Amino acid sequence: MNTTKIIESIGLEQFRLILERYLGKIVVCPHAFDHLSDAQRKIFKEEDLINPLIKETPRGVGLQQNGRYAAFYRRKEYYLRIILEVKPERIEVVTFLNTENIPNLDKIKNEKSQL
């Protein structure tokens, strides 16, 4: 069963290297904006999801059970969670959401190392 549960913490340097490999090949899936209202779609653009990936350092990155990456970017009152899938030819931003907090990625890292 594929889920969005984070099963592995990804180091920021490792994530940066993945993004660098696909620089210029990051696309936003059309359904990434499905949960927005029509008014929000006029304001929110693809660059709003791509720019954090290439210009900001995430507060944490995790690999989900479904094989997708979840990157967490701090905003004033929430975290922006960007879900992306790495494909052989590009990175696809699958969806995004605002969340109050991020999972304890250090705990996930420690649990994995104890196995």
C-alpha cells in the first residue's frame, strides 16, 4: 500500500544534489493546483512551487513510503510541504499543502539506524 508516511529522513546535501541534477527540468503537474479555488489559481503560479526548491533551504526532507519526497519550507505561520517525484528525465511537483508542523525527521533517522 502506497502512503505518504515518511519512512526515511533525507539529508539536505543529498536533496540539494538531486535538485541540482535536474535544474531546469522541474515541472509542476497540473493536478497540483486541484485543491485551490479559482481565485487562488489566478494568484498562485508554478513559480511559487519551483522557486522554493531552487532558491531556499528546506527545514527538512523525507522520503515517503510511496517513493516521493516531501520537502518542508518554513513560512511565517506554517510550513509549506512540497511533494515531488523524481523521474528519469525530470522532477515533478505532484502537490503541496500548508501544515502547522513537520514530522520529527531526526527521530525517523534514529529509528532507522537502530534497525
